[in-house]
Amino acid sequence: MTILPTGDVYACRRMESGIGNVFDTPMYELFVGAELEEYRQFDKFEKCSKCELRGYCRGCPAVTFGYTGNMYAPDPQCWKEVS
């Protein structure tokens, strides 16, 4: 999460992922809210959801979005072969 001086909160600083504003909504509600949950749908990650490192890694959805326009696509920087 990233909080800007304006109070705007983003799920990730590397992509457009606004989830609210700390001056309008308590931080706890932003953290557990539906807007941030959209970025936690780990089963949607095409490659990472099948990987044994999923609990530790999940790649970088922002890099993937930058390359493909789909944050759930396989991370182009991933070194791991998933069977």
C-alpha cells in the first residue's frame, strides 16, 4: 500500500490502483475493504496460482500489467518453471 500526501491510498505505488483516502475512510477499513480485496484474488494469477512459492512471492502484478495490460497474466520477469 502507498499513501500520498493528499491521503489517497493505492494498493500499489507502481500502477493505478486507488482504493480510497485516509481522510475519508479509516486505514483499517481500507486494508480489509473490497477495493483492496480486488488485488488479493490470488487464484486468478495465471501462473502464480499453480506455483509452490505462491505464499511467498506471487510475482509483480504491476510489472505484468505494464507488459501485458493484465495484472493476472504470467509475470514476464519470473524465473520459475511451474509444472
